[in-house]
Amino acid sequence: MACFWHVMSAMEREEYDELYQCIDCKSPISPETDRAFAVSPEEYLCFDCAVRRGGLYDGDEDRWIRAPFVGDEPDERRPHP
Ligand SMILES: [Zn+2]
């Protein structure tokens, strides 16, 4: 795992934890320790919600092999940029 996690002070780690909540169930997420799915650098899904949204996690590979669906609308309904 990332080394920077271990050099942070307890207070910094606490603040770091508070930065991330599951965008679905609002439970706190520690991206370095939880199997959270990064929707974006600021948005995470917890493991349970990511799986519920169709994500597939490979414990052997230690990575998501299928991304959960994170949009509320089907892609084709989104306005094109
Ligand atoms: Zn969740």
C-alpha cells in the first residue's frame, strides 16, 4: 500500500478520512484501506455500494475489473458536451 499513509500524523489521517464519504450511503471511506471505488478524485463508492451498482472486484488482482455504474441516467440520455 501507499507509504504516505504511514507517515501522516494521527490528526492528518483523521482529516484525510473525513474527506471521503461513499456517495451513495455516506459512510466514511479510507481509500487506502477500504476496497472503495474511485468515481473521481473526490468521489468514492464503498465496496458494498460499488458491488450493488454492478462493480466487480477481483480480490486476487486487488483491483476493480468491472467499474460500477455511477450515473443516474443512461449514457445516451446525457447531453453531449
Ligand atoms: Zn456505500
